[in-house]
Amino acid sequence: MQKERRKFGCYDDGYGRRYIIFWFYLVLGDCKGGNAYLRWFEKTFEDDIGEPIQKLCAAILLHRSGKERKAKCYLADLMLSNLYAIPKVLGRGVEHYKIGCSSNFEQAEYLEEMPSEVLAAITDQDQEWMGELYDSLEFRRYRKKYIEIRTALDRTEGVEKRRPLVRQLGSILEDLKNDCS
């Protein structure tokens, strides 16, 4: 990616290499390298929305490094980017929500792309930590509000009626980001 940047003056990453690198750090158990890469990633791609498996790996690497607040925020962001990810990782039944998805990242089927090596790198302690947060009142509130707004969006027509709902959805994500600052 650095060579590409030097040659073209930008990153051309339609394939998503910037996300896959997180997978490697988790599989290798390299928290120090993963955290350094995360700092670079956040600085270089500051407005990047991310990808669910990348968010999962980042959350676990941060948790293992003792950066609990930021780890929690990445996990919450993962939960809202794909409602099915955490239950799948925890081996729980996955409830299928009847809400529209703005990208394939949000669909349950997207998780079939998760490499078995990534799943194997997730320890029982990681799962326990994720389960506690996922079941917490805070995460349940985020999830409930997010689902309510997405459901309302699916049932609402017209830009003027949808605009306030889109703003509310954005405010949930802003609240999440503010909790991480």
C-alpha cells in the first residue's frame, strides 16, 4: 500500500486490503503491531466506515491490549454495522431482522466470508468479554434504537419524512463515537 501511495499519490484499495490486514494481526496474536496499524489506519482513512470483520479484529486486539473503552466502542460499532456478527461469533442463534440493508456488510450472509482462521483466533476470554458487552443494558439500548429507526425508515416514504429518521440514525452513531473520544 505504501508503494502504491508513493507511485500514484493515493491508495487504490477497492479490494479492501486495508481491512484484511487487521485479520492477520489477530490471527498472529500481534496486539502491538495491530494497535500500531490501527493508529495508522485511523489517521490515514479517518472517514472510512470500516468493515465488520475488521471491526471485530480491531475490538479484540484493543481489548487484549487493555484499551477497554476504545475496544468497547469498536465492538458497538461492529454490532451496528452488522447485527448478526456478535451472535455468530458467540455461537448463538442469529435472529433475522426484517430491516433493509444499505450494504452487503449488514447482511447475515456476509459473515460466511469470515475466515475460519479469524474465528479460531478468538479465545474463550474474548467471547466472554463480547458476550458481557453484547448483553449489557447499554448495548441492548443501542441495538433496540438502531433497529427501531431502521424499521421506521423501511416503512417511510418521501425524503422529507425520512430525513429526520436518517438524522436520528446518524445521532446514534455520533453518540457512539463521542463515547469513544
